[in-house]
Amino acid sequence: MTSSRYINDCYVIDSDILASNGVIHVLQGPLKAPPPPSFHLSPRLIRLGWALANTISTHIKQSHSSSIISRKKTSIK
């Protein structure tokens, strides 16, 4: 069966060919992959990210400094 249809700027040479797992359409060339999704971060999300990073960084610094102090106390006799 021939057709004058196009799919994404590719001419459909033959269509509706029955296969064991579905239907085949023969195109003039390969289809192009869609562009990758673009992510837009709002200023509010950026501020939230900075706040979370700052909180985590502060927690790590406090945890690290308290472990140093406890090691010093146990080593002094």
C-alpha cells in the first residue's frame, strides 16, 4: 500500500504492513530523536536549593568540629 503521507518530514513509502508484533511503516529515512527536555528553574527554586545546601554544609561543619573536640577530650589524660 503506497501513501502520500509524511511523518516528521519523512515520506511514508509503504504503510500498514502486518508483522508478528504489530504494524510496520516504511519511511524514506530515519526519524529524528526529539530534543532533550529543557529544564527551567525559577528563582524561587534556586533560592531554595541554596538554602538547603547552606543548611547541609553547616550541619556537616558542626558535626565534624564536634567529633574533633570529642577526640581531643578522650586523648588527654
